[in-house]
Amino acid sequence: MRASLLPPGPRRRGPRPPATPGFTMAEVMVAVGVLTVAFLGMITVLMAGHSDISQSGRDTSAAVAAQSLVENMRNQPATDLQQLDGMTTENATYCPGTTNSRIQTLCTDWIGQVSQLPEGRGTVTVAQIPNPGTGIMLRRITITVNWTEASKGARAFTMVVGRSD
């Protein structure tokens, strides 16, 4: 007979049953909860990012509308610039110049650009400022574009440029 090295006690009979593969219900519920929180966080970030991108797009549209008007005003004779003083998007029928003239087309194009913004409106002022030393007339052109953001309320963009005669 052989001597046993095992301490005396109950002996196991037969092989141990194999462990069942898979996850318990508690593990599955915890995993689903963690994934749900992660997805909700991602959706929140995506929605905030979309809102910021949309707002930036409208900011850019306002700046482009003002810059476009400034560039077109550069090509106008100095005498025609004064006709643009007081131009507003509130009254599209009050575009200076004769029908289909360059100045009227400039006005209607600008009104079209500004009207693409939510509740978009804009004004233009042209002020003459003489230089007392040189006698050269400087025209200060102020273009203001206003619109409304759903999340932030009223927004405005103002561009001030100068042009000498």
C-alpha cells in the first residue's frame, strides 16, 4: 500500500464539473448601464458641437455679408457711396439708384445675404469726415448685421472701414 500525502478528510468522488461559459445577469446589467451612460455622454457632446458649428456658420455668414458689401462698395464712385447712407434691410424697396443700376444691385444682393440669417437685418451708414490738414475727404462706412440665435438670443456683427475720395 501506498501512503497518502493528503490529510484525512472527505474525498472527492469523480471529476469537478466544468464552469459554465458566459456572463451572469448582474454582469450584463452593469455593462448595459455603463454603455448607456457612455452613449448619452457622446450624444450630448455631439449635439453641443453641432450647435456650436451652426452658430459659427451664422457668425461667418454675417461677416461674409458685411465684407462682400465693403468689397463691392470699393468699386463704386465716391459720389455714389453717399447714396448708401441709411440703407437698411428693413425696407427692400428702398435701394438707392435706378432700376438695375450697379448700386441698386449691390443693395439687393446684400439684403439677400443678410436675409439668410435667422431674423437677419442690417444697416449701413456712410459718414464724411474731412481731414483738416490735407483737405482729403474720408468716408467712414459702418455696416451692422443683426440676427437672432435660438440658444443665445440677439447677435450682432459690426464692421467699420474707411475710404478716401
